Amino acid sequence: VEAGKGLEMRKLVLSGFLASEEIYINQLEALLLPMKPLKATATTSQPVLTIQQIETIFYKIQDIYEIHKEFYDNLCPKVQQWDSQVTMGHLFQKLASQLGVYKAFVDNYKVALETAEKCSQSNNQFQKISEELKVKGPKDSKDSHTSVTMEALLYKPIDRVTRSTLVLHDLLKHTPVDHPDYPLLQDALRISQNFLSSINEDIDPRRTAVTTPKGETRQLVKDGFLVEVSESSRKLRHVFLFTDVLLCAKLKKTSAGKHQQYDCKWYIPLADLVFPSPEESEASPQVHPFPDHELEDMKMKISALKSEIQKEKANKGQSRAIERLKKKMFENEFLLLLNSPTIPFRIHNRNGKSYLFLLSSDYERSEWREAIQKLQKKDLQAFVLSSVELQVLTGSCFKLRTVHNIPVTSNKDDDESPGLYGFLHVIVHSAKGFKQSANLYCTLEVDSFGYFVSKAKTRVFRDTAEPKWDEEFEIELEGSQSLRILCYEKCYDKTKVNKDNNEIVDKIMGKGQIQLDPQTVETKNWHTDVIEMNGIKVEFSMKFTSRDMSLKRTPSKKQTGVFGVKISVVTKRERSKVPYIVRQCVEEVEKRGIEEVGIYRISGVATDIQALKAVFDANNKDILLMLSDMDINAIAGTLKLYFRELPEPLLTDRLYPAFMEGIALSDPAAKENCMMHLLRSLPDPNLITFLFLLEHLKRVAEKEPINKMSLHNLATVFGPTLLRPSEVESKAHLTSAADIWSHDVMAQVQVLLYYLQHPPISFAELKRNTLYFSTDV
């Protein structure tokens, strides 16, 4: 069976590659299209370009096109009339053997770009042509054409080689060793990899050097968008790190048709750049963090806009309407990008000012820091740039930049994968490769809405060089494409506190990331992997559950124990008003978890949670002892699991539609009446337990300055758990699980938030006020 599955995977890999190959051929075709008319005019009295210029710009494109056209035409029928014995290794081997053409293309690439640039500056007609080349859409797509610049298309062949190498990797992974294709694919991969490493030095031509006036070369090493805090407001900047200088710029507003340019805000020669240690950095002017619920609202808006855009596209909506939605989505994403980062990254000029950036992930911060420190190992001179030198340097930024667009989804091409929506289960097993014993822990980050956020943290493994965490986490994915693991050494030295956010600064020992490839991740089984980071190897496993799977409640068959058993049965058996498990977990969290950062948001270790579940189910007499020893996040997780596994939600299936209607009322008085009436309609055990939990969550939120959990955060965590109906009837008319999700969940969060923000509600009062809250409002 396994072999059959593998061959099925081969077909998936190949058909995906075939589709991208078709796009690539269309791109090459679009590039070749103007070549013929240009050649025709070259011999007339009014040439647009000379023959020499045409040959330089379009050098080898025709050959590359023919090679790929032949490859595509041969591969296509094999994939369409698929059977498990199909062989196509020889096609890849042939493709690899023709890589020499790419070598010639790469060697000429820089000159081709410069020539095209010069020609479009001096010739208006050519500029018009090169600004908008029309690329045919794939055969079965409704988009007939997209327009692309010549510069962008000339970069495609360079991209392609890397892409083909990745596909060969995937194919080999899913080709049985005894399949006739195996040795051929291995050979093709070997050729491609050798080729890549031979040209890798010059492959990224955007790294071309800029010469300083003294004639030394200055290269761009790294660039990207960062949020800078200046005059206590947040600004999006494009930051460029050159071999000897860090430059902070912003894009100038330009009139239509003009070339975009950067404006330099400030620069620091690396010889003068220092990172202030946390103790030295003067506490920054307070930047007010954006309230969490507003960030959540933005995300909800973006999700809603996304599905509207999909719907418009599916119904062949007007492009004007789509553009309008896209613009709105961009505005929201831009705001989110600007307002969500909170991790301070300070840079100080030894002879003057300090600058503060805010990043959304520690990973980025250490990448920037490491890149700068690596350059600082060289012998660097301090200098001052004259205004002309600064102009030249800033002018080069536009050509050299490697990050072209603000990292928001609306800037992505449609053919890029939308990422995964659902839950990723990750077990962090162990790590090796440390030089000496230390206190070690890992954090996990995934990207969501274009930037990375920290989602989970293992416990600290004390004083070891081989930590074995074996902790499982459930991470919610919102369009994620990558998982990052960072490994830290915990610092217990109280003097090393960061003034910005009162956090002790732990040292990053290593960091790495992997792509979440839907095909590997979406198998039902665990998939084990290793991330290597500067000599340290972290072993972990993961599996993915899509939204539709995780939305279901699974009713329990058993009537013993407490998990998955009706709350009324449990309270009756215990002769209690609130189930013992709820009381115990709440008490423990209030005793020692109320100041824990991210309590209820950071997931506990799954094995710990399972152990606690077993103890509660067996009504074991050691419960209290076990609770006092257990990691507090596991206890919080057990409480969430208890509510999630109830055969029906705490606020009941019967009342769910009414809660949804009530929260949507806009008149405050009507809403108040309805929401209180709904509580009164709950069975007593449900109501008493809900009010008990409500008071607890309010107490947790009072400590928000320390634990960073606002009422809104807590509502986001608990809303769906307390309200999500047990069997979601199949909602076939909705385009995707992500849609049901964003709309319903939004409302579930709002319901809980309503009660959390409401003045205290007492059981007795509720029951007494029946008259005032009569239903016929």
C-alpha cells in the first residue's frame, strides 16, 4: 500500500511542477514576443534598439524556451495518462544536461539588465514595451493575461534552476529505490546541484556591488521592512545592510510613470554601530502597544475580505470591485503589520543617536544582529558620507533590494500557496550538539498574516547538554507556510533585565525554519524531522489537522469519568455545583499561574495534559499532589480540554443560534435583555459553572500588565471552546473551512467577551430578575 501511496505523491509533485512549468514557458514567450518586431525595426532608418542591444538583452532566451517547451510537451502526456509504471527520469536527466545554456544566461544576466535599463532610459518606446509585457495565463484559468516588467521576467530563469532542483528532491523522496527512474533522477539532481553551487556565487545578481567613491566595493548583504519608532509613532522603513554601513530608508512618494526612489532617513557606519546592552538602553519613550482586540478585529476583517475576494473571483466579479476589496485588504494588512510588532531591537551610533525598531519575532531580531556582527568582524573604518555619496548609495537601494514588496498577503501572486488553515501538532523531542551544559528551552513560531509570531514554548530543561523535552503543542495556523524553532539558553541573572519590556534577555543558541509543505504535512501520520542550526540539531515531529476536522466535537460513549460526560451527570454524581475538575484547575491557576505570560494561550505539554486527564477520570486520590507538581500551562490546557470535550458546549447546542442572534443585535438594551435571558435559560450546572469560570477569567485579565492576557485574548481562547456546536452541519455552500471559521468564531469570541466585559452577574440576581428580563421586549 505504502508504495502505491508514494507513486500517488509522485503524480501530485509532477502535476504541480507541470503547472509551474507552463507558467514559466508563458513567461519566456512573453519575453520573446517583442524581440521579433524589435529586430525588424533594427535594420530600418528608425531603429528602437540596435541589433547588438537586442542580442544582449534577449541572450539565450530562445534556447531556454525551446529546451523547456520540449520538456513540457514530453512530460505533459505522461502525467495526464498516468499509471504507476510511467517513467520520466530521462526527461529530467536531459533537462539537467542542458544546464550549460543557463550558465551562459547567468554570465550575461547583469549586462542584459543594465542594457535594458539604459535603453529604456534613452528610448521612450522601449520603456513602454519593457514596463508592461503581457504574460498568458495558464490554459484552464480565467485570467487571460497578467502584465509584468521585463526586469522581473529576466530574473525568472535564475529562479527556475533552484525550483527544478527542489522538485527533483521531492520526486526522489517519493520514488521507490527499485523504480527505473530512481538512478536517472539521482543523476539529474547531482548535475543540478553541482551546477547551482558553481554559479551560486554569481547567481544573485541583485547583490551586485556598488562602488564607494574610493573605489572599494560595497555590497548589499541584507534588506527588509522594519517598523521604526520615531517621535513615538510607528513608521514602516526599508532597512539596507551593506558591507560597511546600515541605512534606513523609506520609499518616496512618486508621480506616476516616474521611477520609484528611496529617501535616506539615517545611516550608521558599522564601525560606529553598537547594540546597547539591556542595562544601558535608556527606557524608551513609551510606545503604546496596540490593544489586542483591535489587532484581532483587523485579522477578522482581513479574513472576511479574503473570502469576499475569492467569492468575487469565483463569480467572475468585476475587476473594479475586486480591486476595491484588495485595496481595503491592503490597508488593514498594512495597519496590522505596523501595529503588531512588540519586540524591541535597538541600534546605537557610538557618536550620537539611538534608534528603536519593533519586530514581531525574535528570529528576525537575531538574524539582523548576527548579520551585522558578522560584518563587524572585518576591519572596518568609520566615515562620513558626502551628500553625493549618500545620494548614490540611496539610489542603488532600489536596484539592489531583494525584498520588493511589503510582506502582506495582498502583494502575493495568486499562484502562491495560500498557506495552511487549521491546527499543527508539534512534538519537540530533543536537541543535541551543545558544547556544554545549560538551561535550555525552545520556542515555536509560525507565520500568520505575512509576519511571524511566537506560538509555543517548551519548559526549561535544567543543566544539560542533551535536553529531552518530548512536549507536544497544538498551534493554530492562519495561512501559515513556515515553522521556525528557536533554541534558547535561559538566563536567571536578574541584573540582565531589558528596560523596554522588563523581560530577562535569554540567549539564542540556534534557530532554524522549515516550509510547511501541505503534501507532507497533511498525511494523517506524524512526520518526524530535524532542524539543524549552527551545529545544534533539534528533533521534532508534526502532523496537521485541517479546520473542518478540528471543528467537530466527538461525543463520548462512556458515562464514567468526567471528560466527555454531560456536565449535569458529573455534578449530580459529585453532589457539586461546579465540577471538581473545573474548581481544582482554576484554583491552581490562580495560586501560581496568574502572572504566567500567555497563560491559557501558550499550550501545555500534551503528554502532561493526557496524564492529568487520566487522573481526573479515574478520580485518583493523588490528584492534588499531581496538580501541585505539574507545569501550570498543562493545568490550563486540561481545563480547556475538559470544556472542549464536553459532549455539547457549555452554553448548549440548543441555545447556540440564539446566542448568535443576540450578539448581533445593535441596540444595547435589547442586547442586554437577550443576553441575560439566554443565561437564565441555561441548565443550572451549566450556568453556575459558566459564572464561576467568568469570574476566574476576569481575575486573570486584571494581571494583564504582567501576564499579557487581556479579556479579548481570553475570549479568543475560550469563546469557541464554550460555544462551538457539537456537530457542525455540513455547510457546503461556504467556500472553505477558513470562512466558516472566521465568521462563526468571530461571533463566538464576541459572545464570551460580552459577558467578560459585563459588570458581575450573580446567579441569584439572574433568577430573581425574571420579570424585568421578560422575553417579549
